[in-house]
Amino acid sequence: MSRAVPLALALVVGALAGACSSDPRTGYAFATTHDPHVRTIAVPIFENRTFSTGIEARLTEAVVKEVQRTTPWRVVRSGEATTTLRGTITGSDLESITRQRTTGLVQEQGVRITVEFDWIDNRTGQPIVSRRNFSSLATFVPHRGVQERLEVGQNEAIRELSRDIVAELRANW
């Protein structure tokens, strides 16, 4: 019994410590999935090609916070960074999710925010990651009983999009 407890504890710790490798041929690894050559990143304000004003600043802020929260990289000014994440918001659309049967009024609506982004290595000028038509959909309830504002859906879509963008910046799988 005294040998079983340390062995079980060692197995649990070993299982929790492993992570997916950045190289799919090697399976699990204890190394980080973030590119070890990147130490700093610049995130200029996303360009906004939609009529939804202000979402570019909110998305940029969310991406910066997500980088700071989940990566080992420091966010710095453009001239000091080894990499730059440039993005453009190409769509901010409302979609009807559910309608009331009797009146046809929208009960639940979705906000879809679509972006393009390029993560550039400033040393070479080459893109590390490039994505097009990258989107997130979040719902809100504008119906009379709840009366959530459009910003509720936008904020959730921005939060989810920022998590997904930063997840894309990991080493190539």
C-alpha cells in the first residue's frame, strides 16, 4: 500500500505535466507550444471596414490582454517588437437565431464578427501565421423580457475571437 500511493501520485503528475508538442510527429512533450524565438509582439489597432464603430479598439484591447494572459510574450510598441500582429475587421453582422412563433419578432440574435490577420516576423518580413475569414458568433437576447443590448453580443464575440486569434499564434501543429 505504501508503494502504491507514490506511484499513483507520480502517474497523475506526469499525466498533468505533459502537453501537446509543437511538432505532431513527436506526440506529447513538456515544451511550450509557443514559438521560443518570439519574445515580443506588437499589436496595432485593428483596421475596421465595417459600420460598427469602436469594435476595432475593443478587439485590439482583448487580443492584447489575451496575449499577456496566456503567452510568454511581452506586448511592446511596433519599433521594438520581433513580431507584429496586424488585423482587419471585415464583417460585423447580425443573424436571427430564433423568432417568436406568433409575432415573428426576433427573440435571440447572433453577432458574427469576421477578421483577417497576419502575424509577421519583423526580422524577415515573412508571415508566420495568416488567416482569412476568421470569425466568431455570439448570441444575445433583445426580446422584451430580457432586453440585452447589442454590446452584450459584441463583447462575447470579441472575447471569443481574441481567444481564438491568440490560440492560432501557437507553433505550427
